[in-house]
Amino acid sequence: MLQGAAIRIGGLSRLTGCNIATIRYYERIGLLPRAPRSAARYRLYDTADVRRLAFVRRARELGFTLDEVRNLLTLAVADGEDACAEVRQLAAGHLDDIRVKIADLRALERALSDAVRRCDAGELPGCPLLDALSAAPSLDSRAGSAGSSNSAWLGRATRGGYP
């Protein structure tokens, strides 16, 4: 494929596995440059656009936010020791966020597993699962992160801390 190859949006979608609506959205928000148009008004992309979109798609698959992807794209162009250090810092922060989410998911798994076990064992009158879902979080648990508060109140509810 030549550098200046004219690739229409459907071809770009097939080459990158990215949905056409998403490609248009990325153009609108500036993650992809606005594509020039053919005489027939088709968007025309080249191999640089394919590489850029593949980069964006992979970064999104790894859970980076759109703003983080924008920063990564800027740093990719800078491509130096300072840029590498900034990318590392951004990735390390993202990794910390992922680890917090994993811990929250594990807490949710334990709470839900406990509720299912209680339901199977018939330990409580009524339905422990419905009780766990209907329990209101306390004001203390809502002060933390959304994930933490959900796991905290679900955990309390399955331990019999419901109203």
C-alpha cells in the first residue's frame, strides 16, 4: 500500500476493525485528522491514517480514556526520552486505576457470591439477592469511589446489614 493510497472509510474500517461511526466520531473530536474528500465526496484516508487509527483503537482496548489517547498521540509525535518518561507515567497511573477496579470487582464478586450462596442455603427469610440489590448505601460508603461504595454496600447487604 502506497503512502498516498486513497482508502475510503469502509476500507479503513476493514483494515483497522474500527466501526465506521467510530471513525467519524474520532474525526469529529480530533483524534483523526479530517479526511480530504474525493470529487464524489467520499472521505479518503492513507496509510498514516490507518496507523493512527490502529494506535487509537489499541489504546482504547487497553482502557485509556479519549483524553489519555490524545496525550499519547501527542507524545508519540514528540518521540524522545522526555516523551517516553511521560508515556510511562501515564501508563503507570492507568495501571494503578486498573488495579483499583480489579480490587473493586473482586469485592463485588465476593459479595455477589455470598448472596448466591445464602440464597442456595436458604439461610435468611426472603431473597438475599433481592435484599442485597435493594439495600441503600450509607452516607459513609457514598463518600468513596463509585466502585468502592457499590462493593461496600453490597457487601453489607449480603451480611445482613439491610434495613
